[in-house]
Amino acid sequence: MYAVLKGFVRLVLTMLFRVSVSGAEQIPPRGPVIVAANHPSWLDPFLLGAFLPRKPYFITKAEVFRYRIFNPLIRYVGGFPVQRGVPDVRAVRHSLRLLEDGQVLAIFIEGSRTFKAGLEPKRGVGMLAVKSGAPIVPVAIQGSDRGVFASITIRIGRPIRPSTDDYGDIAQLVMAEIRKLASSA
């Protein structure tokens, strides 16, 4: 059923936008992986879900789950809640379980939609990579904030295997890779 929903969402997105994807082969075909992306608009989870070669599970702000009509759908497509602004042990444990099970965990590295450049990346991506041993695949999304019929570009970079245990340094490295992908137009 997920494949049917994914195909439908992909069809709708390609009818409404000019979507181009490069680097999809960088997503390992199996095993745990953390996809770390920027987040210019509310479309981004749909784009990743429709165009990544594997099903991603999304860390999603808890406020989204308040809407009863969307709650079951968000959970069905792989979203799970995180309480922003406080350490959320439940979300961290769930994330690590998904990675232990060999799944794809999608994180919007700045922790929120970014309306302008320069937000600091959240250290959680580094912590999850160190604790799980999963590689981090940087993803740059451009154009999703421009409206219907816009060109949207998704650039997927090479997996990063951190060589440090410093969560902040890892987050900065991944953010730098996302910026490089975004500037390689």
C-alpha cells in the first residue's frame, strides 16, 4: 500500500512541479542511513518520501499530530513525533530503533523550515550517527518554497561516516555538505 501511495504522491508532485533528482544512487540499498536535509517548505517531507529510493521515517514536530485527521496518515507514511526545544528521549529511542532495524531516518537538520539561510544545524544528527554507526547522507532541496509549477531540485550527496564523536562538529560538517550541494547548480 505504501508503494501505491508513494507513486500517487510522486505523480501529483510531477504534475504540479518540475522536479529533478540527482544522486539517488548515494542512498545505500539496505542498512541504516540518516538522511539529513534542509527544509525550505512544507512540501519537503512529501518530496523525500516520493523521490528517495527507500521509505524514510521522519522525525516530525509534535504539534503536527494534534490534527486528528492527519495523525494516522502522518504515522502511516513514517512520521513520528518529537517535542522540540527539550531533550525528547522517546523520539531518540525510536530513531535509534529504526536505525538498528536498518531503516532510513530523515531529519531536517536545522530543526524547522528555513525561510532564510544561516540557521544553525541541530546536534541531534551527530548524536544519532555516533550512537547508531549509521552513515549520514546530505540532501539539498531547492525551489520547494516557490509555488506551483516551480522547478524543484533535490541533490543527494555521498554518505558521510563521521570521524569524530563531537556531535556539533558532525552537524556542522553535514550542513556544509548540504550548502555545497545547494550551490552546485
